[in-house]
Amino acid sequence: MLSSEDNELLCRVGRGTPMGELLRHYWMPCLPSSELPAPDCPPKKVRLLGESLIAFRDTRGEVGLLGANCPHRGASLFFGRNEECGLRCSYHGWKYDVTGRCVDMPNEPEESTFKDKIRARAYPCRDVNGVIWTYMGPRETATPFPAFEINTLPAAQVYPPLMMLEECNWVQALEGDIDSSHIDFVHAKRSPDTAHRLRRLLLRPAPLRHRGALLAPHHPVHPAVLLDDRRERSPHRLGAGLGAGRRPSQSPVRDARAARSAGDRGGSAAGA
């Protein structure tokens, strides 16, 4: 168990905090692309690492992420007008592009260069396979973009992102995700006959076509944690081990089709 002091250290992610400074060195998902569906669409509020931000998609389709308040008089840019490759503050009309540069200042003479001295806080963004990512770190050149499979596969092979609200710190959520011993209790759909029903399923001669799980059969588990006909029972004090694999030469789409076809024939999927 962590002490209160350790929890404070891990869970405070605002600017200037140890964990906040660490996380800002990495690209992180910011928003589903669908939240900014078209050029010049209405901006969206974003709260990320303790900062209030405004996301918008400009006329060229590029995504910007700015501090929530205009540097001039602090008005909220959420109420700004997204037009002609910039977000225009609704108070005095100052307009900012996706890099935070002030590109128009209507209340200054045309020959004035004052706008060139003004910049809004802005973070670079990348829109990849349905997810908008941002880099909030201190480097002038952002760290390399993560080469996760969801970022490198063709868009047609990637599912749209699914959103889930977890009212906790990211590190706390990560610890929960890798804690396998809670699965049988938190995620089990229990009833008086749970163990009996699962025992019957495990003894059925027909293949169960949920792939990639190792199950200790004496544990009642969530019905989704089932096995295919190549199942391997591996008793363990933690109750369940989960895993999946496929050949690098195959795409997820081809694998899914192969699994479906093999299942229909009553056999096991190639690459399982």
C-alpha cells in the first residue's frame, strides 16, 4: 500500500509537479478525431494533465490545442470563432493559428507588428487513425511519435477509439489494469449456479470460439474469459492468465477472417 505522500507524488500531474513533468515528455491521446468532425467546426474543451485547453480543427483540417484563455484579457477561447485558419477570440477579435501564433489583431493599425509579439500557449497535435495525440513537453522538437500498432496500421484495419470514464489518476488505472488477481471478483457475473454453468461450458465437446485465454477451471470467471478448442488449463493461485498472439505477416483483419472461417469448420484458427 502506498503512503499518502507517495500517492500525492504519483497522482499530481499539473505543470511543475514531478509526475506531471515526467508525463509531458510523452505523446498522449487527447481526443477522438470524431469530436472535431470537419474543418472550421466548433471547438472542444479539453482537460489534460491538469490544464484547461481548447481543441479546434482549422480550415485546412489541421488540429490545434491552445490554452483555454486568450493571452489578451483572459476570455475563453471556447466561445471563439473558428474561421479562415484560426480561432478568433470573441472579446477583441485576436486570432490564433494552430501553432499559437497571433495572425490577426483587428484593433491595431494595419501596419502594426504588435501581433507578432503575441503567442497563445499551444501544443502540437497529430491526428492518426481516429485519435488526436498531443505533445505537451518542454522540448522544441517533440519526442518520437509512438509506433504503436494502432498508429502504424492502415486506417481500415483500426477500430474507432472507445471512450470510458475512469475517475482516477492514470497511474492508478494502469495499476488496476495489470492487477490480474482482481478479475475473478470485480468482473465476474456471479450467481448461485455460476460455477456449475462454467463447468458445463468447459466440458462441452464443441469448440468455444473465444481465443487467447488460459483459465483455472475451479475459479468462477466472467463469461467472456473462455477458451477455444486449443485451450490449455493452467491452475494458478491468481486464477487466470490472459494472452493473445498472431504472426507478424498477417494483418488483424486477415486473422479475424481466418479465425471465423476455422471456427465455422469446427477447427482452430491459424496463428492463435
